[in-house]
Amino acid sequence: MENEILKTPYEWCIESNLRVLDLNEWPLEWYGSKEKHFFEFPTLTKGDFLDALSKCRVKPNSLQRKTAMYLEYRMYGFVNYNMSPIQQGIQFGHAVVDYARTLRDIDPFEKIYNKWADKDKTFIILNGGTTNTNPERLGTLNQHMDTLMDNGIPTQHFYEPDLGDQLTACVFLVDERVFNKTLYPDFEKEVLPWSKQKPSNKAKEDLAVRNNANYDKWLEKVGGGHNAFLRDFLRDKRLA
């Protein structure tokens, strides 16, 4: 049909608010890859999509998950606050170069970095505050780096030789499940409706069970504990 709408299978899933539970069941391939067809094949009609979908297990009213190589990534990082914007960018860039070298031959991190470098490319340069390695007056930039590392976030730091080897930047890759709050909104606890009557212990226990179950589902949707940490950690951080 001349004006029939064409989309990728992923786009059709988002529009239809349903999820293919296992992409290995997707019956179509593009250049020998089911994953590539699902996320990149640009000319699938809705009829063809529904025909392919009939061969898969699906979950309605659920966001389609992206695989690691099809998430959007951004290179986040903190820089020392009291440098010029040009110097902040240079220090950030030094750390990004070292990040690539550190992850060389380490899967899946090298592949994800290369995907970001080839397609996404975006820098998010944040104000890291002060830098100081003295444990009694540890700089906020140093504290941020320690917090990231303590929470298992792959992080690359850079110490500037011309500034007494002080920490001037630390960088880390972040995927869209952290920063895209439209597609991945924050978790909101269910609350009991207002009433003049105090809720029973049973009602409160049932509410806690539901909230715990819903949080586990949300956690899976946003990519697990590391991403949940980053969403909270980055919430109040500001651009340099």
C-alpha cells in the first residue's frame, strides 16, 4: 500500500506497549542477525510485524527492553571546578582517551565504548568541585570518584602532571536507562488511600509486599542496581 507506515519491530513494540520476552524467538533476520532485524530493520509494515509477533512470547503493557548494544550511551564525568571551560574540556578528554585504553580487550565494556564512540559521542561534563588528595580535606571530586568506584561503576580518572598530579577529571559511561526519565520514569511507591480510619497491619503488610515486588520489576527495567545507584547519585549534580 502506497502510504503504509513502515517502522522497525522495536518501534512497533513501543507503539503497541508490549514486549517480546526472548529475542531468540524473533523469526526474522537481517544480515544474519535477529537482534539487528529487530532494532534496525526500517521497513516493516504493521501487518508483517504482527505476523512475526505471533511466533513469539510477548508481555502486554510492558516496555520493550533494549539489548546492551542498542542502548544510547553518554560519557559522563566530573572535572575540577576552578579551571577554565577550555581546560575542563581538555582534562575530560584526557580521561576519555585513557578510558578507552583501560577497557581495551575487556568485553563487553570495549564493545560498548566503541558503540558510544561510533554513534552516540555525547559528553556530559559535570562540576566536580574541589580536588585534594589529603584524606583530612578530601576534595569533592576525589569523593565522587571514590563513591563511583565503591559502587562498582567502571571509572577512569586523570591526574594532571602540570598541576602537581592533582585529580582533574573522572569519567564513566551511562546508558539511557539512567538519564531518559520519560521512557524510564522514577519508581513511585504505592500509598494507601487517605482515610479517617487507620489502616490495619494487614493492609500495611500487603502494601509493603506490593511495593517490594513493583520495585524489583522497576529495577529490572532500568538495568539493575548500578543504574539505580547512578540515577540517585546524579540527581543533584550540575553541569560544569
